[in-house]
Amino acid sequence: MSCNDTLVHTIGKADVFELLSCLFAYPDAHVAQGLSEGSIAEDVQSCLTDLGASEAEIAACVADFEQWRGADEAALLSSMRVTYSELYLKPGGHTPIQPYESAFVHVERGLPGAPTLFRTRITMDVEKCMRDAGVLPKTARKEPSDSVADECAYQSYLYGRLASALHDEDEAAQTSWTAHITTFEETHAQTWLPSFMAKTSELAADTPYATFAHMALVALEA
């Protein structure tokens, strides 16, 4: 891979994780508008192309997003909020898919009791990774930092910094940011995000969240 190809690939990673962070946060009007107007489908095509995904994978993902083009934005937003709440926020210990790494791993491993948030070993290590890289989510005091949206935002930040180092031909910075990426992905992101997305794809069939999860799986495997 040439230096320019590496830079483009890295920018694609930064962009796709930024997009995933938006898509897996609690849905707002901007996401509904982007789906209806088709701008998100265009972003997906651009990100996955930069990532080096295959033409078939890109076409399939874009087609997934195109099915929401022209949808009534208010109705789409309402439907997305219902789906999001049912999937990730259902109370009483019956949440189908935990949107936090620590809680997700707790359930997947079949550990006893209800999963706890904030002061778990996993959550604290995610925060340490973020602090070591000089960043923390704005919501860190109110919400665990190991949410799917925050972990995707963090990866976008890391790849963005690596892209800057590549552009500046700063080899020391490249080594440093690559180390941050490798540590976080091997210790956290890759240990649960593929399973989270696969489960979302299964339980959220025929909703935008299955579309988001399909694209995420392509990006994670690229």
C-alpha cells in the first residue's frame, strides 16, 4: 500500500467511525433527515470506498441505506427512537442488547447478577485509554464512556490523529497513534463491537438499525 493509499484508508476509518458514532447515539432529527435525503447513503459510499471495501460490499450497504430515501422524516425519527429504546434502553434487566461494552460482555459471558455501569474494570480501562490519548467524552460524568457511540467516536479521533501524522510525515507521531489504535482495538473494540453489530442486525431486522449494523460490520472487517 502506498503512502497516499494509507492516508486515504486512515481518513476513511476516521470518517466511518465518526458516522457510526452518530448513528448509534440516541437518534435525532439530523440522522432522520440524512437518511431521508440520501446524504448518509452518500457518506457511506465515500467512507467505504476510502476504506478499500469491495465494490459488492459497498453496493450492498448503499442499497440498504437507499431504502430509507424519501421517507417521512418525522415518522422515521419516531420509529427509530422506539426501536432504539426497545433494543438498547429497555429497563428492568431485560435490555435485549446492552449498548455499553462492560454490560454487553457481562451478559455475553453469562455472569451472575445484573450488569453494573461506570466503575467496572472494563469501563475504567476504556477511560484510561482515552485519557492517555488526551481525550474524554463530554458526557463522561453522566454516561459510561464505554458506550458504542463513545467508543466509535474515540476510534474516529485516533484515526484522525493518525491521518494528521501521516500527512505531516511525522514518524514518531505515527508510531504513537498506531500504538493507541492497536491497544484499544485489541483490548476493547474488536472484543465486542462485531458481536454487538451482529446481534443488532439479527434483532433489528427491517429497521434502520439493521442497516447501520450491516455497514458497521463491513467497516470493522475492512
